[in-house]
Amino acid sequence: MQRRFTLKALAAASALAGLAILPAHAQSKDTIKVGVLHSLSGTMAISETVLKDTVLMAIDEINAKGGVLGKKLEPVVVDPASNWPLFAEKAKQLLTQDKVAVVFGCWTSVSRKSVLPVFEELNGLLFYPVQYEGEELSKNVFYTGAAPNQQAIPAVDYLMSKDGGAAKRWVLLGTDYVYPRTTNKILRAYLKSKGVKDSDIDEKYTPFGHSDYQTIVADIKKFSAGGKTAVVSTINGDSNVPFYKELGNAGLKAKDVPVVAFSVGEEELRGVDTKPLVGHLAAWNYFMSIKNPVNDDFIKKWSAYAKAKNIAGHKDKPLTNDPMEATYIGINMWKQAVEKAKTTDVDKVIAAMAGQTFKAPSGIVSKMDEKNHHLHKSVFIGEVKADGQFNVVWKTPGPVKAKPWSPYIEGNDKKKDEPEKK
């Protein structure tokens, strides 16, 4: 989707156009610089700010244990401000001016698509921590969030099942950009393969930052009169707050029309009265409510860090969520790969990432696939509880290997399950 360039972004682009291209892995003698590329303002700040803090917590933890290759990690934090062209400029700045060894960042697919050419051209390294639509594989990106077969497809399977309410009609509701549109293209093809008619699928999109969901929720109510209906929500950012408020206002309860969200976790529910939303669902690869010693430790660490750093909201009510877990796994795997490669050289680190494992707070030993730059992940479906946490109602028996190229999109069977060498 084309987004308008702001004057600010154009000015930034022309200012940076003359920058010399330097190797992404060039380092100062004393520290290894790590880029943090998350929106700290604008519509996506509600979701991304906490990921910046997760990277900083992991860096503090790594530095306290002696750093990497005997050097301390030095974070370089920038704010692309939910402005997609600005993401590319900030990425270029991190790689060419700041000379970072690696970047942890992006949430929306449009921001990732914006920075991808920069990372490929400059041979930089990006760790991307959020579920996404697949249909991409890059040598320069490690995807630590879910591919559609590790989130979207299992969620629809659950809602079709008897336990999930045996849905027959589907509302595919998303923010208008590449992730929801591609995910819904995959889901539409998948639903058709299961015998669902076009007339039983209603697809709707709203812009980023949309806040008036009255008409849409009324339409959902009307559509649901035609048979057992479920809503698949790929709404991103702060639009989730008015959407869930409107569901409550309209009395649309989970037992009547369940909503399963792919971009709503503990953090997004913080600003919402969750009592009317009890029973609505989210599909992720981690929930804060999962009980195991590794997760207990992760929550404890985050709570102590949030309090010590006086992080707004979290110092009083610390919350963890799926993209935080994916961020934490990513930075720790990168550290292990650098130590294995004995260098921050991008190509050597990429080779050393294959097959890396890490004990994940989700309760599994998470593995980076040997070839396709995606994590093997367990899938969980959780119901919203009155306190804004999730009760896990369904999970896969174990980790699922990612399929970046969905089999429900024509021609994907001919694509390789590993990045093309360029």
C-alpha cells in the first residue's frame, strides 16, 4: 500500500542521500553497537515502546555477564515515529553513521518492507520480532515472530472446531496494509479449501489510527445473524482500544461472535475495560500466564527492570507479551551466534545462527531453523480474562516449523525454503 511521504521524511531522505556507505559490521574498539528501531511515538508506540525496553533489558543483562567477545554492547535507539519512509532513513543511519552490528526492530510489515532494501543493499542484519504474513525470505533478516502456519491457520482451525464454537461465517477485519491483506488472502484461500463460500466471508479494512468502529461493529452484528460467525482481527496499534470498547458497547459477547486477534496481547489490553471482552481470543506463541520456571524468571527480570528504570505503566503493573519474548530470544540467539562465529561480521553471524537454540519463556527450547531464518514455535490460543490476562484454551503438542511461503498461495510450491543467495 502506498503511504504519503511527509515533508519531514523527504527532508530526512535528502539529508541522508549523500552518506557514504560503510560496512554494517564496522565497530569501535571498546563496544559493539546494537541498533534499536522501534516507534516510540505515533499510532504504533502502544505496541513498540515496550520492545525497545526489552532490548535494553537484555543488553543490560548481557553486559552484566561480561558482554560479547569481551566487549560491552552499546544500544543506539532511534524513533521512526510510526512513519514508514522514516523507518528506511533511520535504518540507513544506524548502519552507515552509527555502524551498528545488528538491528532489533519494526512491528508492522509495512515498516519491515520499508527497511528491507536498506538491509539488503548495505548487508546489515535485522531481527524482526512480530507475527507476520510470510511471503518473504531475506538473507539479512531473522524472523523471530510467527509465520501464518504458526498463528493464523491454527486460530481458524480452532474456531471451526466444536471446542472453538464451530464457526461457519467469517469476518476478516484488519488495518489497511500489507500484513492484514496478505494474511486474509491466505485465510480466504484456506477457508475456501474447507468449503466456505465467498458469501460467508466479509473482508473489511480501516486506516492506521482509525477510532470510530460503531458502523463496523453494527455490520458484524448484522452479518452474524446469517449463521455462526467468528471475527479474525488483524487490527494493529492503538485502533484496538476503540474497537474493543465498541464491542463492549454493542454487547457483542464472545459466546455469540468470538473475535480472535493476532496483534492484541497483554500490552494492548492495558488501556481497555476487559470485563465485557471475557472469552474473546488471541493467538500467539507466548502468553504471560504460561506457568513454567523459565517464564517465571523472565517475568521476574522484567518486573525488576521496569521498576528500576521507572518504565511508565510497567513499574506498577509489569506485563510481558509475545513480541517481547520473541525480541528476547532474538538478541540472545544473536549473542550466541556472534560468540560461535568469534566476530560480528554479518555473513559469519548469519551462518552461525543456523540451528541456534534458546530456552524460551513459552516453555520450549526454541530453535532457529537451519535454513529458513524462522523460529520453530509452539502455538497457543488464549481467552481474555477479566484481569486482562489470557487463559490458554488450546495449544499445539510441540514446536511447529514455520512455512514462510504459504501453500494456499498459488506458485509457492516452487519457492525454496531458504533465502536466495545474492
